Amino acid sequence: MTGHAGGSAEPPDTGGVGGTTRQAARWATVGDARAHVTGRLAAAGVEPCEVDADLLIASVCGWTRPRVALERDTPLEAGTAAAIGALADRRAAREPLQRLLGEIGFRRLRLRVCDDVLVPRPETEVLAGLAIEATPPEGIVVDVGTGTGAVALAVADEATPGLVVATDVSEAAVACAADNAQRRGLAVNVRLGDLLEAVPEQLRGEVDVLVSNPPYLTPEEVAAAAPEVAEHEPREALVGGAGGQDVIWRLLAAAGQWLAPGGTVLVEGATTRLAAAAERAEQLGLRGVGVQRDLAGRERVLVARR
Ligand SMILES: C[S@@+](CC[C@H](N)C(=O)[O-])C[C@H]1O[C@@H](n2cnc3c(N)ncnc32)[C@H](O)[C@@H]1O
């Protein structure tokens, strides 16, 4: 869409570093901004560009998205226009939308999205749901590779655990998860470390639910992904070694030592490699091994018990 929603005679902005920020000075109304930002995002290959344009404008103005359309004739102050233009330039450079908006909805929660921390994905809500269902009252839950804390926080929010521990190797992720826990007033104990090494030793053999959305892509899969992923998400959150399975297999190998008898391990993985992960889990002596599908019907989560 390149048409003008407002009355400006300016052509839509179609590119150039900082181009939208410079053009913003000439936007008279919200409608002008909407038309130019939409055109700029379309030229950069962002889809759906109208939705992203409205959400960026709404976030700067502190409005809901539908209000952007209703305010098309409202005059824009220079500072507001410049702020919208700067966000549009970043989105045109294919930074993930949610990182620009600063937060994302995950199940019942709104979470802060942080620099250098993976933006939680809708399919991971299925993993969180399985963890919530598997958590007994007062149970002990460990979320490995917590990122923003999404899964751990959803469990603390929707189940009645006695203890939720969340780990990550990334300092940015640990800080982000701890901040989200504090903002939401949810009790999650966040620790820095590889897999389960930072989990208190006395929890060995006591964990009721071990849940993880670990890095599970190959370097080639990341290289082929959309720029939002390949260029803007942290590599350590995505790549699970040359074959994509390194972190999953190390986690499965540790699961038997940390789970309580009958405890559940839930691991998100690549559809094409879950069968191999399930075979590995069986070889390691885990029981009741199965695979759950995501909302798109793709095999997504490995489920097993000690
Ligand atoms: C795919 S992201 C998932 C983040 C979050 N759980 C979510 O679903 O949005 C994987 C996370 O695992 C972390 N990670 C990678 N290797 C790890 C390891 N060996 N031990 C602990 N965390 C790890 C990354 O830093 C990243 O935050």
C-alpha cells in the first residue's frame, strides 16, 4: 500500500538508511505518517506492513492499534513524528517488531522483550501449557534456557508450583527474566549457568517438571531464516550445534539425574528431528516417550518421564 491516508503531497518513503526519520519532519498528520511508514516497510519486504506501521505508531503515541486509523487527521508534533520515523527505519532494517514495541503477550502475561534475548514465539505457549499441566501442586519446576523467562513465568502464573528455577547461559537473558519476574510479581529463581549446573545440588532427583525450549536449529537453518531471525536474534539462542541437537541431547542425558521418579521432561525441538530425539530419550532409559504437536499441527514438543 503506497497511497496517502492524510493530505501530504510527499511521496511515500521507499528506502535509505535513516530515510524515514528524515522524512518524518514533513509529516503533518497521523495519516501522513501511516502512509509513509507503510510504504517504507513494504519496500523493505516487511509483511504485513500495514499492521506493523499501525503498531509502531500506536506504541509511540500510547494508543491502541485501532485508534491509529481513527486519528488520521490528527496533527503530529515534530518529536512524535521523529520517534515514529526512527522506529520505522529500524523495522525496515528488519529488527523484530516486538523488540521495537518493547513487550509481547505470552499466554496471560505481558513480558518485556530485551536486547540480545530471543523474542518468545507463539508455539512455545504450547510447551508452557504442557509444563503447567504437568506441574503438581507445590511441585518443583526447572526451565532451562529461559530467555525472557516466558515459560517459567507462565508456570508460576498459571500453576501452583512450590519452586520454579530458571537458568540461562546468557547474562542478558538472566537479567531480562529476573526483571520480568519482578515486574509481574511472580516467584521465579533465575540463575546463570550451562543447562542445570546452576541449579542447587539438593534438587537433584527432586524435580517434577524439567522444561526447555533450547537452541535447536542448524547453522544452515538460521542462515536461511527471515532477517528478523538470522540477523537480529542471538545466535546462542538458536543454534544447537552442527546438527541442531547438541543441547537437546545433553539435556536429555542430564534429565534422569535431576527428575524425581515419575517426573516429566518437556523439550521443544525441530519437527524434523523430534523422532531422533525421542529415540535418544528411550535409549537413555526415559519412559512414556511421546511427541506433542503445536497449534499449527506440527510435531513440536518431546515428552518423557523418568
Ligand atoms: C530458543 S531460546 C528460548 C528462550 C525462552 N525459553 C523462550 O522460549 O522464549 C534458547 C535459550 O537457551 C539459552 N541457552 C543456550 N544454550 C544454553 C545452555 N547450554 N544452557 C542454558 N541455556 C542455554 C539461550 O541463551 C536462550 O535464551
